[in-house]
Amino acid sequence: MFQTPVLLITFNRPNHTRQVFEAIKKQKPTKLFVFQDGAREGNERDIENCKAVRAIFEEPLEWDCDLKTFYSEFNLGCGRGPSTGITWFFENVEQGIIFEDDCLPHPDFFEYCEILLKKYRDNSDISFISGTNFQDGIKRGIGSYYFSLGHHGTWGWATWKRTWQLFDYYLSNMTSNEVDKILRKNFKNYKQFEYFREIYKGVLDNRYNESCWDYQFYMTCWKNNMISVIPNVNLITNIGFDNLGTHTTGDHLFANNHVYNILPIKFVDKIERDENADLYLHKHYVQSSEYGWAGFKRLPHRINKRLKKLVGKKGSWL
């Protein structure tokens, strides 16, 4: 019996949900929470698929499990939906593991999370424990994990109520100047800084708020000078890069990555962010087209973009 509470966030993908749920069932968690966003208004396909998802959790469980469900009557979207589910989760537990319906874990992921949730429970410098690794086999340090800013780390993750209580969905108490200051502090590489500056300009302008929650979560952590735990091997494979995804559509470097054993855990003594690992992730996965030969070919485009920003020019020069 697995003692750490687990949250599964679902919507309208019964096949994906089934795969992730089967992986969770093998661990026999004593506390399982299931959140489902509501069908989009007038979308008959959503209505049928959401019903099929709920049917999965009506099947009898073969172990003693406290199963709680929250099925939203309305569609909250990709931002409000998951964040509402996570808030509900931490209204009931002090710590736990969180999956979305396309995040398929390696069996070791559960014990890895349980061990590190206990180890860093009272350390307010640590924000969350990620299950994803995008370092292509490069080992960072000598332990089973390293420390990072954690961006792109919430596809299968674990955290504490103490962290989630800091979450501000709208970043309502932050100015653009404050956001820039935090980004400059954390991203010494100019391309990284510019990339995230554009992202957070959209968040603050309310262009992304109803379609994302993770960028706001990362900024909340960075604002509070927190770093996250990243495994030195990948423990989560995202099976959702297909025509059913909202943000995860088509083939992508983030999709369907292999997973590996991580047990037993070798602890890390020094808590310090690995900036090189974060930069590697950015160069090879986030903005791979901006580096190397591909990046060189885009140099005129970048120069043009920066000149426009410098003089306040919008649209074509002509």
C-alpha cells in the first residue's frame, strides 16, 4: 500500500486516462483524488468522452483506497481546470503526487517522490519534485537528482501544501518590472531571458491566463527564491502529443521519452541550482532552432526583432 496521496487530473481522453490510472493502480495508493474538467458547452464529443472517463473510476478497486472525485460541471479550461484541481487536492492533504492524464510514470517514480517529499518537507528552499529529465543522458552531479528552476518540470510531479499556498494564478501582485528583475536574476543567457520575458508579458497581459497555470506556478516559486528537484534519469513519458492534445500536438522532442530506474536514491548534500542543466534544456528542447547552425540562419530575424523593440516599431518596416 502506497501512503502518499495521489491526484489525477483528467478531462476528455479516456484512453490516455486509462493508461495513467493503470500505472497508479499498481501502487495501490491509500488516498486517490480524481479531478475532471467539465465538457465544453455544446460539444457532444466532450460530453461522451467525459462520461467515458468518469466510468473508469466507477470500476471497483481491488485494495482499500479512499477515492475522492471532483467533477466540474463547467469547462474551466487548461489554466483554471488543473489549478482548481490542485487547490482542491491541497485543501485535503499536506503533500502529494500530481499527474495529468497524459503523464505516464515509471514505477520508481512513486517511491522517489515519497522519499524526497519526506526529506525536503521542512525545507522552504525546495518548491517541488519533478519526474522529468531532458538532459539526454548527461548526469548532473553525483546524486540521483539535481536542483533546477524547474520550468517544464510539472509533467508528473510532487509538492507540499506549503508551496501551493503561495500560488497566484493571475500574478496579481506582480508588476512587469518585478517579473523582469526576477528573470534577469535567474537567466543570464539573453535568449533564455527574452524567451521567458515574452511568455510572462503574455501572462501579465492576461493572454495566457485561461490556457496555462504552470508558468504562473514557476514564477511564484522563483519569486520566493525556490528551486526544484530534477531526477538524473527521466521518470515520466508524455503520451499526449497527438491530435487530442491542446498544447501538446504533433511530434515533439518532449514526446514519448524513455523512462529508467532510479532506485535506490542517492542523496545530494549541497542544495544549489545547476544553471548549466537549465541552459541545456533551453538550448536543446525549448528553443533548439535558436542555437547552432539553425540559430545562425535566424540571426537576421533576431537582429530585426531587437531593432524594432529598441525603437518601438510594430509590424513591417515598409
